[in-house]
Amino acid sequence: MKFVRLGPVGAERPAVIAEDGSGGGKTYDLTPLTADVDGAFLAAGGVDEVRRALGEGRLRELDAAGLRVGSPVARPSAVVCVGMNYAAHAAESGAEPPKVPIIFFKTPNTVAGPEDEVSIPRNSTKTDWEVELGVVIGKRASYLSSVEDAASHIAGYLVANDLSERTFQIEDSGGQWSKGKCAPGFAPLGPWLVPADEVDPDNLRLRSWVNGEARQDSSTADMIFPVRYLIHHLSQYMALEPGDVVLTGTPQGVALSGKFPYLKAGDVLELEIEGLGRQRQTFAQA
């Protein structure tokens, strides 16, 4: 089961893709059940309700051909990001692996669809890519008592691109990374939100390509701080609300390593996480 939001920016329609038994899938309209795939829907047990509705044949098939794919979760109240969470990426960035999670934020208006065009910011010379596993919160997480308790607060998982402008992030930062992380559209999400009980977040292959050339190829098994640890850790410092998104870090293979050129207008970036789908973005100069 895969949750999607289809249609123009700001007018996306909630839907679900269900396997049809022949290796394909059919898309069903969710508007009889909810106005959107958002925090309220997730917190109210929306995932289980959709499963019941599919099993009972209560949903109408939707023709999704030609429809834009939006972020699979509506505008979150927070996009919380984890830095340097893969040892090899920390090394290529010239840093030691962190002893505790490094946290920064993206603003909600960075969220975009998985195939939306991305504008390279004005005065940017170092726009970079980062394929990441995104975690969508399904139940408020505050002062969780254990790492194990974190699992029940996760609604599902998605592909995320933590786009970054490295000059803004590092040289112009004043010590905070978010200057280089918050350009509009700098957090493409999706194409799907896959329910947590259908995903093993500790063993997923992540890959990226620029103009068809391989860049990143790793596994979430190489995370320094695994998903459930991160959710528990974050809950000791902030309240994660339903619909919020946590980006869990990127593996090695980014332009910051010095091995690859930064993105420029006309470049095509593709990202993929096993079982969670694929993104494709074309870049243009703002």
C-alpha cells in the first residue's frame, strides 16, 4: 500500500496505490475518507482505515494518468534533519563521526513533489544532492520512554532529497546549517508514503544519479544512529507532531566530497530507495 497525493501544487488529491495481484497496482481515490494525507489523518488511524476500506471494496478507482505527483504528506509543521549520520559521508566531509545526532531544520515551504523542477538559488555555485530516508510521524512523540517505543509513533517512510547549498551552509552559516538548506523546493518528498509495518528501515538500499551517472549507492544499515534511536532521541528535546518529517542523513557520494561537480541548470538528478520509489528532478537557475 502506497499513499500518494496527485494534482496541481496546492490542490493535490489524496489517493492510495494497492497491488492488484498481477505485479501492478491500482490507484484509488481517498477523498471519501479524508481531505488530505496529513497529520490529522495519520493521527486518527487513517492508515488502518484505508486498509479496511480497500479490503471491503469501498474505494473508487482513480485514473492517475498525467497527474502531477506531489509530496505524499501534506505540508508538515516541521522538517527535522539529521547531519553526518553515515560514517563514510562524515569522512568525505572532513569530519569525525558524531557522538550524538547533529540536528538542523528545513522550513515547511521547502517541501516539493518528487518530480518538480528545482530552482538553483541566486548566487549559488555549490548546490548539492542528498538521497535520504524520510520518516513520517504518525503519533505525537514527546519524551518517549525507550527506543523501542519509537516504532509506534512512526506512520511510514518515503524518499527524500535534502538539497543543500554548501557555500550558504558552511561559509555563510555563522554556525547554523539551515541557510544552505531552506531554499524553496529544497526538500522533494515521495513519490509514495509506505506504511511503517511494510518497511524495514534498517536495511534499505539508497542510490542517486546525476545525468545518468552513479553518485550514491549505500544502505541504511550504515547509519550511525538508526531510525528508532533518532526518534527517541529527538523526543527528549522537542515534540514531534503527526505529519512531521524526519530526514535521517545521507550516505557518501555527494558533490561536497570534491569527487563530483555541483549541480547546474539543465542537470537531471534521480534518487531511489528500495521499495519506496524513485524521484527525478530537473534543475533551472532562479
